[in-house]
Amino acid sequence: MPSYFATQADLEALLARLIAEGEVVAPVLDQGRNILQTVTAATIKDVNLAGYRTVEPYKSYVFKLTERVATYFTPSPAGQNRRLVLFGLRACDLSALDVYHKVMDEGEPAYLVVTADCTACGRTCFCNMVGGKPYAAAGFDLNITALENGYIIETGSPRGEQLLSPLPPATDDQLKLQAGVRNGTEAQLETVNQEFKCKCNINWTEAHRLNLENSKAWKEVTKKCVECSACNFICPSCTCFLLLDSRDEGSLGGARDERGTKDENSRHKVWDACLKNGYARVAGGANSRPKLFERLQNRYHCKFDYSPTRLGRYTCVGCGRCIDACAGNIDMREVYAELVRQVPLTAKLV
Amino acid sequence: MSCNGKEQYRPVKARTEKVIIETSNIKTFVFRPEEPLSFLPGQFMLVTVPGIGECAFTPSSDYKQKETLEFTIMRAGSVTGLIHQLQAGDTVGLRGPYGQPYPLPSYHGKEVYVVGGGVGLAPLRALMYGLNHEIDQLKKVVVRFGSRSPQDICYRDDLPSWGKRKKTDLVISVDTAVPGWTGNVGLVTTILKDDDVDVKNAVAVVCGPPIMMKFVNKRLLDMGFAPKDIYLSMEKNMSCGIGKCFHCNLGPYLVCKDGPVFTWEQIKDIPEPW
Ligand code: SF4
Ligand code: SF4
Ligand code: FES
């Protein structure tokens, strides 16, 4: 798809147009880190496309912490339809949204996607270990690369093309600068993750044969886990939820049954976390993962072992947020590297 | 019912028609949904207590009876406790059916060995209706059922008649007898006899508490059943029922979508699947 060159003023004009038509969430620099914020006319200048991902995942704008998904037995109220623009998300967050949509299977998402290349990676970034890249190759309406003196904007869809006002095509020299940014970040990722000496590509059939489930390694990591579920909640590609019902007090105008029960109830889809003890417990109390190490292990299996079977892909995108968030200092890369050491014949060393 | 439309989480309204007391902690509820809901034996549905929540159960009625659906439910947790308080006339919600039915056509020409325990008899009752509709295509149906005591047996009025159905052989055993019980005494595994069925041309269908399934499965393997011929009903925590919330995972499978019935062949490599 075509690439254009935009100045800072062009970028701000684009943001102003997007804000006029809906909600725009984008990275803003705060104490040296990118945090995710809703952009207003007053904060357009604060939007920062350099660096790497935001502290918080973009998922919470698509997969809400809590969302009413049904009312019964009254008609569903009409939803509101303001356009949402996910602006400046990185390749890892885009990949995580792909996970969400694969799992939920609810049709084409309605929001616009404006991705941004990572111009540097973070200390905990490891997209390169799970087969990712620090820039998006597809799946966006627009993609932006921040250069020293402007931006390269690539269109990825007819919708994206329509968002742009006329801009000059990027020159060969500008495209070379873009390639330089991308290669630079990729090289930085290799350096940052050098010590782990592995990719996250264990052959799980072999791992099961070696009875990796009973490995001491799991019990060791578990000692550090305080079961706070921060890793679950901060993870852009954790999509577990629970349905919770509530009774509405007369707002929806429902009827009453023979015994006077009102027909006004709501069902909510609420984030859930597989590390919580009650997660797999059934009525009557039986629990298929009563021990914390089993739950911790299940999280890794879910992301690297089961998801390839269920969804045809990993459900860890290597964003490193769980490493930043872990109260017990558990580093997923270290855990994985330990597993690789235990399944030596099958994991490809780099 | 749709698994991805806007209404995917919305239950269909149903009226409680009748409540039958089966045992001290098990009741059968007859629900009449406002819209027709049909299922096949082995599939499950989610029963909503309005404003409180849902629980997954396999209907226990005949799938050909379309107007009403029956659910046999043990009081086990908070939602089932509230379900047990339902009376005729009360409103509930039903969502489903979900999951894979028993592959009945693949049982044609074979003997079917049905083994159950406790409230596991509920899904097996739906299966028994299904088998009975196709009895001419089956060689025979052998039912072995275990219960804690005679008082804990569900469908007491109906159950003895199962054994009188065409080509059907039924034995019930209780763990602890009481005066007047003339049947077998002992765990269900003690009434699984090598000459009950021709294992080379039979399938086994098992439903019951996890611990019972574990031992029955072992016994069936010892009897010579092939892992692909043993069908097990797995119970896991469920929320969405449609493969999205991941609560029900069993190794790489989602019980709500890939199950709830699995062959031993499918799950034998999962550590402690029960
Ligand atoms: S598991 Fe950790 S590194 Fe992987 S996607 Fe989730 S938060 Fe990011
Ligand atoms: S994980 Fe990769 S794509 Fe994500 S922020 Fe870090 S470098 Fe960028
Ligand atoms: S119950 Fe939600 S995925 Fe199975």
C-alpha cells in the first residue's frame, strides 16, 4: 500500500479530524513512559509515537472490564455508536486484538486501527521471541513510522486512504530512514533478549512426553507468585471472562411472572483471571487446578501449547507487560528459557 | 441458538411446569420454554435463575418431546440451591443447546454399554431415550448403574421399566443396602462383568462423579475396550457455554465446545483429566 510523508503539523491535523468524529485513544509521554489516554483538542500535541508500547494494553477499549451483553427478559437497549480510533498501538497490541477477535468470533471490528512502529524497544519486550516484529505488516488502516523530522504514513485499507488529506508520497530516502528505524529496533530486541538464548517454540508434544508438567521448575516460579493476577489483567491477549447477572430495579419496564418475579435482568461480561483459585471450581467445590503451580502452568500452556491447537497461533505477543506488572518479579522469558533447557532436543536455540 | 450473534448471551424465557423430588438432594424440573428449543442427547444447556446467574446441565428428557425440557439437578452450590427453591409457575431462562451430542449413528450395529453413577443418571436418561428410538439399529443396550443407597436412586418410578425395553439389560447396584433392598450391593465397578458385552463390537458410555468415572474407565480398559470406544461426560466449570470464556478448559480442549462428551482416546494424555 502507498506510503506518504507527513510533517508534525500534518499529523496533528489528522488527529484533529479523527477527534472531531469520535473517540481517539493514543500514547502520551508520562515520566518517560507511554501511557494510554483519550486525546482531546487540548492534548493533541502530547501524542507521542516514538518509543515502544503503552503501559496499559489497548484491549480494554475493545474488551471492556465489564460490559452488559444481554438484558432479559426485556428487549436489549440499543447501543451507542461513536467511532473509536485506536491510535499509535504497536504490533504487539494489534496482534493481541487479533487473538480477542479470533476467540470471540463476533464479526468485523468497528474501530479504526492506526498502528505505530516501535522506534526502540523496552527492557521487557520480547516480541521477537514469539515470532513477532516491532512493526505491523498488515491489519491496520494506517501505519505510522516516526522519523527524526516527520512521519511516514502507510495506508493499509481503503478506509485508511480516505482518512488522509493529500500528502506527498514518501521518497526513497525517507523509506530508507524507515527501514533503518525498523532494523534498529529489531537489532535492539535481539540484544535485549540475548541472555535467554531461545525462542518460545518448544515442541509441546515432546514436553508432555518428558513430563514437563511435573518439573520442579514450576514449583520454583510458583514460590515467587503472590496470586495477584496482575499478569492476567495487564495482558493484552488474555481474554478470559465470566458472565455475571444482576437484577435491574424497574428501569427496563419488564412484566412480572405468576409469583411476582420481575423480568428485568442484565448479564455482564466481566474480565476474569485464570490464576484465581476459584476460576475452575465447579458447583460442589471440585477444582481441576487447586494448586497455584497448576494454575501458573496452565497460563503458559494456554498461551503456547493449547492456543496453537485452538486458534492456530500463540496467545502471548511478547509485549512484556506481565513482567513489568509482576509483584513477585517473575519474568516469563526466564521461565520459558528454563523450560527450553528441560526440553533440549526440540527447542530451536538461536 | 447462535454462538456469535448479538443475542448469544440472552436466555429464552421458560416457565417451571413441575418439580419432582427425586432424592434428598436431587430434583427434576420440567421447564416449558417460550420458544422451541431442541437438543440432542449429550448436549447441555444453561439454566438461568433470573438476576442471579446460570449453571450448565444436560437435559434428562426425551429429545423428541419438544414442548418441555426436563433437568435433573443436584443441590451443590449457590445457584443450584436457588434452583431447588423453584416452584411451579416460576420463571427461569434457558440458553443452548451447546456442545457435541453423542454420535449415535456411529453406535449402529454395536452393543452399547451404559455405565452411570449418582446424578450422572440424568444425561444417561436422555441418552436412553435416544438409544430406544434407534434400538432396531443397535445390537443391544446394557445398563449398569450405581448409587450410594436405594434412597439416592433417581427416577425410581421409571427406572425399572428401562430394563424391560427391547434388547435392554439393566442392573442397579447400591454401595450400602437398606432392609428390603434385593438388588446388588457394591460399587458400580463390581457389576461390570467381562461377559456383559462383546468389547470388540461395543461402545461404552460413562457418566457420573469424576472419581467414579476414573475407576470405571480403568475397569473398562481392563475389560478390553479400546480408548476410542469409551465415551466420558466431563464436568468442568462453565460460564459462557460457547467456547469463549475459557473457564472449561481441559488440556487443549474446551469442554463446552469440543465436549462435554470425550472419548478416552482424546483425553488420555492429559494429566489428571478428572
Ligand atoms: S503473557 Fe505477558 S508478554 Fe505475553 S502478551 Fe501477555 S502480558 Fe504480554
Ligand atoms: S513487544 Fe515488540 S512490538 Fe511490542 S512494544 Fe515491544 S518492541 Fe514494540
Ligand atoms: S464455558 Fe466458556 S469456554 Fe467453555
